[in-house]
Amino acid sequence: MNADVVVIGAGVIGASIAHELAGSGLNVLVVDKGGSAGCGSTGASSAVVRFTFSTWDGVALAWEARHCWESWRDHLGAPAGEQLPRYHRTGLVMLDAPVAPRARILPLFDRAGVPYEEWDADTLAARVPGIDTGRHWPPARLDDERFWTEPAGRLGAVYTPDAGYVDDPQLAAAGLAAAASRRGASFRYRQEVVEVARAHGRVRGVRLADDTLLAAPIVVNAAGPWSAALNRLAGVTSVRARPLRQEVHHVAAAPPGFRPIVADLDLGVYLRGEPGGGLLVGGTEPACDPLEWLEDPGQAAMAPTAAAFETQVTRAARRFPALTVPGRAKGVAGVYDVTDDWTPVYDRTELPGFYVAMGTSGNQFKNAPVVGRIMTALIEAVEGGHDHDREPLDYLAPHTGHRIGLGAFSRKRPINTDSTGTVMG
């Protein structure tokens, strides 16, 4: 079977790439080992849309993507009757923490045109009902007496009113896959790639477990937590990412009056409301917590653990004292695809024709609509002879007019030393 491009992975990133590549006129085939679009890491995403990144290009990319989510039906060209997820514009409160100082973030917001408000502790207490404004930095484990000591002062915050969340991340991926199909892309599910075919110094397609060869001169690795293993099949060593097991927990009743998302690096959690009054609680990888790195993503236990649930929800209850910590763990577990500094890699590789969209888990769901466009621009330029390594491309964002430097997501970029080193990027 022949195609112009094989995209490996039908999560929200892979489906977006397929949508845009098919829209450029290419014959696109998407392969995924799962049974449907978005049934892997995408389905376990909290789907938060925020703009608090440590680099200009990260902020500009997220701000551009927000415009896509707010006009999602238009972005997909979806018919009136098609069920789509909803973007909930709730705002986001980023509590002060030394690892993400305002002095680094706010100039980027000013440059991008992201509206924000600076709140002192009294304003934070008035605007977010029930919040405890105590400063606890650095985060501590529950069995550390420091967790239970009195706070050392009070916190303020930065509020971004345009932030929010998408209420069904898997449906978002399904919508992108449907839009890609309308543009002529094909999807093959429950298919495992076992070989990346090469000939004469470039990629020539992929071979499946049933020995079917899918021939294509371009292959895009958007395989999420399996992307590192796929790179090994391709002999690509220039992109480093590792699978990381993560949990997001659910509490049936959010604190009274809870609305804006709360990013709390001070305690090591984030909180996001749900339609119907529930609450999602996720972690921000504080240094005190061990990380569960995996060799094989397929071996991850997919049920939440009592220990992680108690840790994260108790931290949330420290911030919102009215929150009750249930006795039974409820939530989802998933496997992230993580680079050293939590900054994704959207790039070519040393194998001509083999491209990667890697390290996207945890903080790139929000950017998926634009990732498809920047990967398409990158592939078209490189296949047309442009040396992206020597002269990194810029992408002109149509909604905001900003130029996003794609060199910021190059496999050759320096490690981002300003990164929080967490899912916050």
C-alpha cells in the first residue's frame, strides 16, 4: 500500500498533523495501535488551555491555539450536526512560585497580547472563594512535617481570563480525525508498527506486525509514549524522550464557588473544574515526588493508586480547606512522552523523510491545532530543499499575526534552562 505520508499515532497531535497534511494535497495514511482516535494519552489529558510558558515561542504557540479552540467547528470545517467538544473559558490563576516568576512570564504576555491581571494575596482571596493564600514553598511530601507547618507568608497570583479547558479531549481527537478523513486521509487502527523501512539513505515507509508494508517517502512519528521506541526502530538517536506514568484524580464535588483553573506550583498540584461540579486534580512533578519512568509504556498500570490520590487531593485540600478528601481513589492513569525540559520536539531527524512530533504529553494538547500546521510547513520546506537545521523556519500565525520560531522546538535546540522542569513547561 502506498501513500505520500504515513503518520504514526492518532492522538490529538497525530490527527491534527494528518488533517493539515491532507489539506495540503498529500495522500495521508495514519496508523495507530489503539482502537480509535485519541484513545491513548490524549484521552487521559486534562485538556487545559493556558499560556503560561517560559519562552516567547511557547506563549505565542499557545495563544494562537486558543483562537482555534474558540472557533473549533470552523477550524475543522465540521458539519452542523457533528458532535464536538466545548471550550470552557474559565480563566486560570497561576499562584506565585519561585520556579515560575512573574518577571519572566509577564513580558511574554505583553508581547503576545495575552490579557492578564496581577493579584495580591487579598485580591486572590476575594476572587477565588475558599482559597488559602498561604505560601508553602517548596512542596513537601505528606509524611514530611514541613507539609503541615504554618505557611511562611502569603501568595499572590497572575490571572489570565482567556484560559480554560476542552471538556472532551478524546472527542477533540476524533473530530480532527473526521476532518482529516473529509480531506482524504485514511486511518488504520489496531495496527502495530514493527519496522521503519529505509533505502538509499532515507525512509521508505513502515512495516506492520501482519507484515504489510506501507510505502511512503515521508513518515511522521507522533506515537506519544511509544515515540522513543519508534525512533529506535528508525535508528534515530538525536531526539531524547522517555515514557512517564502519570495520574489525574477526580473528586465528585469541587469547593463551593470554584471556577478558574488553579495552577499551584507552590504545593505541587493543579485543579480544574468539570461540567456538573466535579474537580480534576493533577500533579506538577514537584522535586519531592518520585517519578515513575517506564521502559515499556504497555506495562503501565492504568488504574489510579490510593497513595497518589491521597497525596494530590490532600495537597488540593491544603489550598482549599473546604475540599473533602474521599477515601476511595478515582481518576485516570496515562503515560506521558517527556523530554528533558518538558519542551516538545517538532522537527526533522538525521534520517531523511523521518519527522518527529515528540515530547508533547502533558502540556501540548492545547497546541494541537497549530502543531498540525507547523509540522506541515516544516515538512513542505524541508522536502523542498530548505535546511531547517542551518536556518530554522518561522511560522506566521494567522490568528494573531505572531512569528513563532520553529527552532525553539528543534532537536538541536539548547535545553531550556528557564523551564519549570514540570508539566507546566
